[in-house]
Amino acid sequence: MQVFFVDVLSSLRCLLWRLTSFFLLFFTLSPPSMAHANLAVFLDCKKGSCDRDFIKRELPFIDFVRDRKDSQVHVIVTRQRTAGGRQHELIFYDSEDFQNSAYQLRSASLKTDTKDQIRRGVLAKLQLGLTPYLLQTDLADSLSVSFEQIDRQNPAEARIERDPWNGWVFRSEVGAKMEEEDSREEEEHWGDFSGSRITDDWRLGFGMGHRKKTRTFLLDDGSTLIDETLNQYLSSQIIKSLSPTWSIGAAISSGQSSFNNIDRGNRLAIATEYNLFPYSLSAEKALTFGYYLGVNQFKYDELTIFGLKEETKANHGAFADFDFDQPWGNLSIGLYSAMMLDDPSLYRVTLDGYVRYRLARGLSVRLWGESALVKDQIYLANISASTSDILLGSSALDTDSKTKIGLSLEYTFGSAFSSIVNNRLQDSGFARFPFD
């Protein structure tokens, strides 16, 4: 019996020692306490315009929440092209907890800037924009203000003036891929080259590209089916800003498309556009109306349904587009029409759009769709599409309409906070099936 109690006491001492060691280790490894702002922020990055993980790491004293309704400050971050690169716009909306009105900040960057330079510029503007709110928290005594050397010019614009390329930015890409199976082979190669220069008054650009895909199928009877598609293009455009709401432009392009039976196509066009809102607000809202007029010259691979091997056609069209980004969600609607000048029966009208709306905390719905009335397929070959063309989608088919629509419902639940960042094994793919 005495031996039994000795063993029990020994086991209890061992357990107590392990528990003590565990708690000592736990508190030793726990991070030191950090001043906290108790400020709930909803970071709303439109179209991947910011690095969420980076911002959360750099601002650990902010409570980043998953839903707008849980926030005290709603920050919308958008981006758009500028003279030498991109401009990120940050729009700050607050709840009833604060008395600040909505305002905007901008961060300009060049296309030669690295990803880290761009995201640090956005972070700096975010920190500056959150300052009025942080001053009303317990963290106010920890804040300080410093000024960099002030330049009369926008830093990005000043750098462009010293740029030997005069604001021109060029991009190029070449690539190839090959897939092979027992009964199927696919080869594809492509190349693109483009250049652009953007200022407040002008937008200039050109581009050229080539893409060829060859697919070979071995059929059950031993025969071989070869499908080949080729696309080439060359284009250039110049657009002039006339006022804060008006602009005009001209473009010239040339191309080849085996899918559309076009051996060679050339186009010259002019256009004008009016924005109901100043273009400086385009990251938040835009309502544009436009008109264009163009001349097209086509040379076809096969005789068309009108018995033509080549022809010249003039067409004109009008369009209207509405884009709206707000704290409740996004809305975009576009209406486009085009008609041949010499034959009004040849026309096309397209309506597309999407809406994403936050219904409630954690719940949002997205509806998108596109519908077109097609009466202008003058390029269709005067031969019936083969079974392989239909199944492989290698050539355009005769149709009077095209429609697609989609609906999605998103719901998230759980903790309202999302400030912790941990992306370990995020892109490893170790949980996927081997054949995915």
C-alpha cells in the first residue's frame, strides 16, 4: 500500500512538472502585448487592387472585419491606368461612430515600379487616411506626423519628365505549350508586343500579336483529325481628352482569324465619348455615352453566304455604359449597338451587366449576364459546318442570338475579425486529388 501511494505521488509530481513547463513555455512564446486601436475596418479591394495580407501584417493594431456591417470604417480601394502606370484610389466611409465625411486619397505608381513599391505606396495612403479615426481611439498618444520633402509636382509625373522613354511603356510575351496523350496532341505558340503612353490629355497605344493552335486527334477507325486555328492582329489608337467629360479618338487595325473565315481584315474608325461624371471620378462612378464610325475591308478564306470573296463595308454604332462602385456593392450595365451603313438589316445589339449586392452580414448575391441579337455575320463561309467544326468549336456558326446568364450566392459566417494572416501551405495543392 505504501508503495502504491509513493507511485501516485510520483505520478502527480511528474504531471505537475509537465503542466508547469507547458505554461512557462506558452507564456514565453506568446507575443508581447501590443497597443490596440479597437478600430474595426472593412477593407474593400476592387478587382485585386491591394495586397490584403501585407496590409494586415503591417497594421496589426487594426481590427479588419469580414463584413461591412461590422465595420466602423469602410475603405474602398480601386485602381486605374495613369500617365506612367497606375493610380490607386482609396475612398473612406465611416459609420455613425465618427463624424468624418467620406473623402478620397490617391497613390500613383509607374509601370516600372515593383509590386512591393506599389503596395507600400497604397499602405502609406491607407495609414494616412485612417489617422483621423485613430485620433479618436486609445492609440492617439502613439501617433506622430512626419513630412517628406515636398515637391510641387506629383512624384510620378516628375519621374516621367526625367524618363528618357518619355512615358512610353512596352510589353512583350512569347510562349509555347504542348500536350500529348495516346489519342490526342495539342501544340500552341503565341507572341505579343505592345506599347502605350498615357497622360491627362492623350492616350496612345499600339499592339501586335500572333497565336496558332494545332490539335490532332486519333479516331477509333485509325484515321487522324487535325484542327488548326490561327489569329493575328495589329492595332493602333490615339485618344484625346477634350474636357473633363468629353473625349475623341481614332484607331486603325488589321487582323486574321480562321475562326471567323477572315484571311485578312483591315479597319479604320473614329469615335467620341461623353461621361456624365468627370473622368476623375471614374473609379467610383461613370455613365458614358458614345458613337463611332468605321470602314472595314475583308478578304475571306472561303466564299461567304453572300457569295463574296472580299468586300468593303462601313458601319457605325452607339454605346452606353454605367459603372457604380459603392459600399453596398457594385453595378455595371452596358448597351452596345452596331449597324452596316449600306444595309440596316445587318446589325448587332448587345446588353451585358452584373450586380453584386450585400444582402446582410456575410451574405451577398451576384447576378451577371449577356444577351446579343446577332444579324451581322457577313463573314460566314458558304459551306455547311462539319461535325468536327461544331464539336471542336473551331469556326463560327450561324446564329440569331447569343445569351448567357449566371447567379451566385455567397455566405460567410464565424468570427467577424480577419486581421490574422497565415498563408502556410496556401498554394501547395497538397489536399487535391492526384488526378485534379
